Amino acid sequence: MIAYIRGRITEKEPTYVVLDVGGLGYEVRISLNTFEKLQDNKEEVRLATYLQVKEDAHTLFGFFDILEKKLFLHLIGVNGVGANTAMVMLSSMNVRELKEAIASEDVKTIQKIKGIGAKTAQRIILELKDKLLKEGVDAPASSTGGGTAHQAKEEALIALTTLGIPKATAEKSITNILKKHGSDISVEEIIKLALKN
């Protein structure tokens, strides 16, 4: 397995780059997120990689950071999601957004990605939600309170369902608490108030 590749960019397109590594040109498939992060970099770059070996082709996929590679590996582990579909998903949303959509069971958002139907979206959520929650879903990068509220809501929901409260009941209770007390409330407060209701 090729864990990473370091070389000078000699060609760059939205779906691939060619890296010159010691006089050899390696074509590496990339997502739009990686493409944007590479900018117009003509100097040496390092990409985390995954080599897919098939009867008719050996394809090298490259990722600007290891988090994108890990999510790619999770996605291709889902039945019915191939490498190309995973790259479309990573091109449609950044890693944080995609992880949040999966962790919050946001089928509609995942379904908006080209080539992803309702059943595939549900399968992705079913197979990856627990894995991603164990790894820790990153907090939204925005500095607005909405991101923190979303994270607090998710953490409270996990805690309440773990305590045996039905998910639908817990979600309704959390939504009412956030409406009444605002988005600055802590996870602990949400849980306490939900348990009182």
C-alpha cells in the first residue's frame, strides 16, 4: 500500500493532479476540497494516498489531509459506495460537513449529493454514524452560536438515548429546551432539563 506521495505538481485539474516524483509522473485522483487546498502550488506537496487495484486499472487517490483519507476509507467500506462515489461525496461537502450530516442522520443533505439516493444515504448513516461519533465529529468551524448549539444538541441526544429515553422523545424535548433557553445552554443543562420533563 502507498501511504503517501510527495512530489512537484506538473499538472492540476479539479479531479486529478500529476506529481513528478524523481522523474516519474504519478496521476493522482483528488476531490475538489483537495484541489482548492492545493491552490496554484507548483512546489513540492505531500498527499495521503489510497491505491485501488482492479483487474483493469490501478488508481491512486490523493487527499490533502489524513482526515479526508480516513473518511474516504469509511465511505468505501459501505456496501454500494465505490471510490468514485466517495470522491463525489468529498467533492460536494467538506469533511466536517459530511461527518456532521452522517452523525446527525441528515438523509436529505446526503441525498443532495449527485448519485446518492435515499437508500444509499440511509445505509451510509447506519454503517458510519457510530464510527464517526466514536472518532469525534468536529465542531463546526463557524464562530456563530448555531454550531455550538448543534453540537450540544447532538451530545445531549446521544446521552439521553444512552440513558434509555426514546430518540424521538429526546429530540422533541431538546428542541423545546433550546427554543425556551436559547443556544448558549450547556450540554449538561440540556440533559438535566430533559430528564426533568
